[in-house]
Amino acid sequence: MTREDTAGAVLSIDAGAIVTNWRALRDRAAPAECAAVVKADAYGLGVEQVAPALWAAGCRVFFVATLDEAITLRWCLQRAAAESEAEETSPPAIFVLNGAPPTGQMEFVQYGLIPVLNTLDEIGAWASLSEALDCRLPAAIHVDTGMARLGLPPDEFARLCAEPDRLSGIALGLVLSHLACADAPGHPLNHKQRAAFATARSRLPAAPASLAASSGVFLGDGFLFDLVRPGYALYGGSSVAGETSPMQGVVRLEAPVLQVRQIDTGESVGYGASYAASGPRRIATVGVGYADGILRSLGNCGAGYIGGWRVPIVGRISMDLTTFDVTGVDDQAVQPGTLIELIGPHHPIDEVAREAGTIGYEILTSLGNRYARRWLSAAT
Ligand SMILES: *Cc1c(COP(=O)(O)O)cnc(C)c1O
């Protein structure tokens, strides 16, 4: 028995496509370096598979959100290095976007992690630790250029520029900022942020600079600086809102039909009787639901595919079940055991997201842990 025999549905993840996407982004960004963002367990897909594959392809800079994620990443990159023949001189860099919590500072040192410092207080705490340990600890600084989310706000940045000694004990390894509207290439905030970032970095000690995440890589050379930080595009997502992704698809989700039934005019399907048949219909039920990341908002507006044929979701999504109208599909082609593609080549994550009224990032990071995960490995 394998997990594929016991689990209800199979989630295939193509590590080779992730590597292909990383190489395409790297080539596009060159001569800027291309990092990989693997926060949230590599966008829900599995950092323990994704990070070693990217490392083997030559990626040497990684970003995660939290200290926990960074420690997991360090372990799996160490294992990958130990298992490979390659002679590595230095371990890959791991940046932690959410900064160094005071209680976790020593873990940063122990695992060789680089915090992205977001406030003057954090810079002060990191400088104090450097002084106490009598070494210049590496750090990155995040300067907010118009997102008002994370990073030094303008007043703190001005104070830092007026008091540069605040940084003298720190080995500044990267200055970064993040774009708010990069998936809308025509948005005026993009150029405003780019200009603000160019000014900011020129006022800090010399260090590599990074502005672009996935979408920023496609905004033009002026946005590339020294390092780009794609996440979503690695996993097949589109860089421009509403447009088809130029990246290779990575995820395929298929669930077998459990049961097929015939209903008549006026009969309803599922909780709340939210769908009522306007004529005779055939309904196929599969064993995945909102507990598996099939968002409830897909009820009566999502779809699946059977052999390239679109079959609409009818009725509400249940916790463990989803119902499709398969009336248009040949009887023989829909039987218990027939696979319905919920995500895949016919139905990419951005399209699923559009139907659900969300973004593909949320589709990926919501994928549940009940699937049998089938990894298609990267060719070496
Ligand atoms: C998540 C994140 C990224 C990656 O963004 P994508 O749109 O997935 O490429 C890069 N930088 C920061 C600061 C982030 O929070």
C-alpha cells in the first residue's frame, strides 16, 4: 500500500518545472542574482523537496518568513550539500523576512541565518548582539518605499541616515524593499517606489540591493538591481494580474469520482440546496472539499476537467466532498474512479483563483495535507 492507494486524491508537484522556472527567471534577471522565496513551506508545496532541487540548480540565496522556517531550511540544505559531490565553500544564504525576534537571536547565530531588520529597534538589538559577541553579524535592512507594511518607515529611515553609527557594528549584506503593485505594470506606484528605493540605497553603506519579487522581474531592467526575489513565479504563477502565466505549471491536482447519479428537474445538490437542476442532470462527486483547500467560494462557480472537458462545480463545497455537473460528458467517460482534474494544465492556479475570487498564492498555500503528494523530480 502506498499513500496513493489510501489517500483520496493525488497532488502531483513537478520539481523539474520549478527548476525550469527558476532558470528562466535567473536568465531574465541576469546579471542580477536570482534568489528563491520558499516561505510558507515553499508556498504550500514542500520546502524539503523544493529547496534542495533549487540548490542543485545553482540557487544560493533563499528567503523565508520566520525563524522556524529558516531552521528547517538550513537542515534540508545541509543534508542536500552533504549528499552531493559538489565542493561547497560557503553555505547558501538564508534571509528571514520577518526579522529576528529577541528570544530567537542566538538561533540566528547558531544556524548562520540573516535577519531582515525592519525597525530601528531591531537594528539596535542586532548591533548590541554583535557587540556582545564581538563580531559583525550579517543583516539585511528592509526600507519601506510605499507599502506601509514592513520595513523602516520614512521617519526611521531619516534617523538612520542622520545617525549612520547605528549600523557600524553590523555587516550589511542586503538592502531591500517590496513593491505594492508590481502585478499591475502600468501602476504609477511602481516607478515611485523604484525611485524612492534608488535614493534610499544610495544613502546607506554600500550593500547589494533588491526590489523585485516575481512580478517585479517583468517590470524592466530598472527594477532588477543586484538581486531578485521571486516566489510565486517559481511555482507557476502569473506575474501580471489577469494574464496567462509564462511560467511552467507545477501543480496538478486530480481526484477520483466516488459516485455518479442522475437528478431531475427541480432536484437540488448539496448543503443549502443552493443549486437546483433546470433539467435532467448527471452529478459526479469527488472526495475533496474545503478541508483540502478547495475554497468554499468555488461553490457554484468553480470547475474541473475530465479529459479536457470542463465540468462545472454545482452546489456548495463540503468539507470533504465536491459535486460536478458531468451531463456533457459521455456516460462511459465518467465512472467511479474517473479522475477529475481540479488544478492542472487545463485549469491553472490563476484560473482557479479567479473563479474563487482570490489569488493563486492563496490557492497554493491552502492545499491541504490529505493528498498523496507525488513528486516529479528534477532532471539532474
Ligand atoms: C513573499 C515575498 C516575496 C516573494 O513574492 P512573490 O510575489 O511570491 O514573488 C518577495 N519579497 C518579500 C518581501 C515577500 O514578502
